[in-house]
Amino acid sequence: MQQIPVRTVSTTTAVGGKIHVRLTSGRFQNLRRIISGPLLLLYFALVWVQYEGQPWLLFDFASRRVTLFGTAMAWQDLSILAGLMIAGTCLLFFAAVGWGRVWCGFACPQSIWSWLFIRIETLTEGRAALRRREEGKPLQGQRLVRRVLKHLLWVLAALITALTFTGYFIPIRELFSQMANLEMGLTTLGWLITMTALTYLNAGLVREKICVHACPYARFQGVMFDDNTRTVSYDAARGEPRRGQADTSVRGDCVDCDLCVQVCPTGIDIRDGLQYECIDCGACIDACDAVMDKTGKPRGLIAFRSENQLAKQPSPLLRPRLLGYGAVLMITSLAVIYGFQDRSSLVLEVLRDRNTITWSNNRGELCNSYLVKVETVDRDMQGLSLSIDGPQGLYPVNTQPLTLSNGSTELTYALCNRNPDLPVRSEISFIVKAGETKVSKHSVFLLGVN
Ligand code: SF4
Ligand code: SF4
């Protein structure tokens, strides 16, 4: 297994410590757009698009509900979301074992927002070569105007991102109404400002430094990686020696144009070999393929290749580790689907009152008290009834009707015994019904023992 070398980021495209990324085009850039475009749209659509007056996704802390595409889930169903996250992690491991950091290059929010901010930079301040040339010159005139415009657009993009993120927890209409009426609480305001600042900083100012220095995924990538993992690699056997070699008869296919370095968002030179800063975005492949087309050489001087492929050794993609992660991914995905289908729209919790020792009523019968909590995912659920399934002689006293407030209720339920032959401990069940929906919860009735 190869160790990924730790090295200082090349400064070929960095001027004054800043990397000026040149935009390129090609099949991997198209693939990145096909993947990241819908993800970006989904991020906004989940909050801004409404279904029956509700956003597509809302985590409502006040009523302890999650609404997903019009389907309400109780807080207890958060395990389904946890399962979804586990399935997502398995997918990440599966992709990492197969193709390295493709998640980082094609789908990670940090990359998606960074590319968005790079586009805004190119739109306002011009192409990378111009920006590099002008770096260090006095900031005045048109250049100053363009710089200010860039930062304004970055802040606007960061603010829209932060508003949308907040909209996952507070309905976006409510948020706007709070803003318009100057009724926004300090916590929400502080959250919005922090999120805006973080987005502006991460995607605008520090970008690749997050991928290189802060992201833990870069650190454990070495563990996921083996000699058959296809990552972006330079074929030195074909490319070297580069142009500039005195003996032109032995020159390789690399014309030393430096384009692969100029398009790299982390500012590295992939010709130096495998580096942990590489996020497998494929930009250098596209840039180099275009050069190969122009020079009449076959494409693929830089390509997704494994160490074994580079060494002309057999390199199976399907291997036990990849298949293992694939199997775990399948199982967790099926468990999430099952959990989603099996969830109940009624939630019942029963707690035996441990503070009150089994007590006697005025007829001398022994009684137990229970705290019963009922929650409905569907706020309009009608006709709820509570009953007990247990031995003969147990009967309820002081019961209150099941009236829900904001989809939930909590009541004290007392059971007394008129059966002289009842054992010290009896198994009982609380049952809540609403139409066809029924849930039950097990508990015990104790005589004299608490
Ligand atoms: S070396 Fe190539 S694949 Fe790696 S980050 Fe740079 S441009 Fe992307
Ligand atoms: S883009 Fe290709 S040809 Fe140009 S320097 Fe990089 S590897 Fe060499």
C-alpha cells in the first residue's frame, strides 16, 4: 500500500499566497456540473419550494417533527435520518476505495461552493492569467470597482446560502416575515451572520486550505486507498522527460505547458506524483487531454489510474474491500427504506410513576399510576382512544379524554384492581387507536411493590 506523501503546496499558480485557478472545460468538468448542479439546486429547492404550504424539508424543533416532501415524521423517526447518514458514509467509503477523493472533487459542498465563487471571481475580475498579472499592482480605478463588486457578490451568495440553511429549521416565509418586521431574535440573527461569514470565508477566501489542512477526510484517505484505487495520476513513463530536455529524440509526451497546474484548485503539480492535496476533480485531465488533442498525442497522459495500472500490473476494480463496502451500502439503504415504510404515524410512551408507591383508593383497592404520552405525526388525526389490555379486574380511574395540543398530549392514567386473585406482578399493554392506526406499549401493574 502506498503512503500519500505530505508536501508543501506548489506555488506555481499562487501569487502572494493566493491560487488563481484557471477555468477549463472537458468531460470531467461536464461530469462535475452534472453531479454538482442538481445537488446545488436540491439544496435550495428543499427549502424554497413548498408542498401543501410546507417546504420540502423542515426540521421543526418546536413541534418535534421533520417534514420531508409533505410526509411528517416524528422526532423518534430521526433514526431513519441517522440511517440515511450511515448509508451516505458507506457510499463515501465505497467511492474512496474505488476512485479516491471523487466525493471531494465532484460532490462536496466545499468544492461546489468554491467553484461557484471562482466563477464569480472570473466574471468580475477577469481570467486567472489577468488576475495573476495584476496581483501586487495598486488597487485603484476599474480594478478597485471590480474587486468591490466581487466581494459584494460573494457576500450576497453567502447570505442566500445562510438564509437557505436557516430555512431548514425555520420556514423561509416566517424567516422573511421576521426580517421584514424587524422581529428576528438575536439567536437567529447571530446564526445568520455566522453562517454568512463562514460561507464567505470558506468558499471565497480560504477555499483549498480547507481541503488541504482542515478536512479530516484528506487525512484518513490514506487508509482507504490501495494500489488498485483509481485516482488522478500522471503517467510519468509516457510523459517524461518533459519538453526542455536537450535530447529531443527521447522527449516524452508532456510539453511542459503548465496548464494542468494552472487549472488545479489546490495548486499542485500532479506530475510530482500522488499527493494528499489532490481532490480528484479531474480538471488537470481535461486540460491535458486538450493539449494532447492539439499535439496529436493520445489522450490520457493524466487519467484516473491505479498504482498497479501505472506499473502495468493487473489491477482489478472489483475487489473484496470494495465489494464489502458495496454490500454494507446495500444493507443500510434497504434498512432505511424499510424503516421509512414501517414508521408509525402514532407514537406512544408509557412511564410507570415511580414516585408514588402503589396506593389504595377509598374502597381499599390497590392502584398504580402511569404517565402516558401520545404524539401524532399527522396533526389533524381525529378520534384517538386509549385502552388497556391486561388481566381481569384491572380498571381505569380518573382518565381524561385524549385531546391533542399541537399534535401531542401527556396525561396521568390510574389503574386500580378489584380482582382478589391478581398476582403481585401483572403484564399489561396500553393501546392507542385512531381509525385503522393502532400502537401499543407494554408495562406492568404491581401490587404492593414499587
Ligand atoms: S491535481 Fe488534478 S485532480 Fe488533483 S486537485 Fe489538482 S486539478 Fe484536481
Ligand atoms: S497539461 Fe499535460 S502536457 Fe501540459 S504540463 Fe501538464 S501534463 Fe504536461
